[in-house]
Amino acid sequence: MTWIALEVQPGEDRRDLVAAWLVTRTGQAIEERADGTVVAFALSAAEAEAVAAELQQLFGLAVSRRELPEVDWTTAWREGLGARTVGRVTLVPTWVEHRAGPGDCVITMDPESAFGSGEHGSTRAALLLLDRWLKPGDSVIDLGTGSGILAIAAARLGAGRVVGVDLDPEALPVAEQNAARNGVADTVKFLQGDAGAVTPLLGPADVAVSNILRLVNASLLPAIHRAVRNGGTAIFSGMETAEATEFRAPLLSAGFEIMSEIIDEGWWAVAAERT
């Protein structure tokens, strides 16, 4: 399979908007470089041309294209991944041998095409906050569930009921398989749909976790506030450290009070109490 990399420089004021649009348009993850370049990926030259034309029309952006060498990405992403401990949880890929000690909370994961292996700083930061603030028996909503890693971790850490939501229908079978693999299929359920529309229907919840882009997190604040009970906890991740200042103000304005923050390899996450 030949992939085409599309590189644009939208400027800091529009970077999040363009990045979010590219994720939705291509259905693929993006790369954000330190120099401000946003890199998206297309599966064919025809798709690359279509996306480039839309970027020009919608945002007035010049697009450079670069053909990538053929790689079997279905397996190449596994290279270098191993067991990783985050708080009380040890995340183990399915293809890695790992001996669990007495009382260890081990989660065996295979993200396949869905986001979530524990190798990303935003996932680890969200998991640490979940570990810190989740109480036994809590009901949890996991938005942008991907591989189901945070939903499964919530169940293994003692949540009584967990619902994972993802817009991508291809993520759900992966998440369901991972939940079954870890013995929490009865506790964790997954829904496909738009988080803004679905979230208010899932409350009242004790904890909500949203590991998505900053602009999406900000747009979900009213829905999450309605879904989380008074005094409950909302955890937001998926944001770079530089975005913390931009997110704190809308978070407080939406009726949340910050309890703790974590930074992991440049990714910022925050836990806030619903007031």
C-alpha cells in the first residue's frame, strides 16, 4: 500500500482546527511537528489530491505531498512496544510475554487500528489521573475510547459500570475484544456515536474521561457537565502542555474546579470536579 504524506503549515491560531479537520476527513492519525507543520496521511494519490484541494478551498493552505515507502503498517507499529507500568496498572501488548506478580493489575492490549496502546503521553496522563481519582463502584464514561484502554483500566481498577464512546465504528470491535480479553466485558460496554450527542444520555456518571484534541474537549464541556453528577470528576487529556492555558479558562467557565494536573512527555491532562 502506498501512503501519501500531506504537509501543511496552518499557523498557531488555526493549527488545532486544521488538525481536527484532517483527522475527521482522512480517518487517520496526524503528526504535529515542533516547527508547526501538520502532517496528514492519505491512502492513495487520488485521495491526497482531493484532501489537498479541500485544504486549499477551506483554509487557503498550500500543501506539499510526499510519497512514503511501502511498509506493512498493520504490524510495523508493534516494533519496540513492551510492557509499561502506569500507576497501579501494567499495560502489556498481546504479543509480549509478561509474568504478573501477586496482586498486579495487568491489562493485555492489542490496539490494532484503534488509538490506545499506553505508549502515548496523553493516554498515560489520563490513566494516571483515572487511577488517582476513581473510587470503587464508580460509573465511568470514556469518550474517544479507541482501543478501550481507559475504559478497561477503569473496570480493572474497580469501576462498577463503564461506557466507552467512539465516533469510529472500526474502533468498537477492537475495544470489545480487548474488554473480553481482560475479563471485563460484563462491566464495559461500547457505543458508536458522536460524543456531544451521546454523552448527556449516559449520565449521571461519577467520572468522565475525554482523551481527545483540545478543541473537541472544549466543545464537549457542556455535555460532560450535564453527564457528570455534582461533585463528580471529569478528566481531560490529549492536549499539549502549551494548550493548558487555553483550556483552563473554558474549563472553569463550564462549571468545573481543577483538582490536579499531569504532564507526560509534553502532553497535559487535568482532573476537575464538577460543581
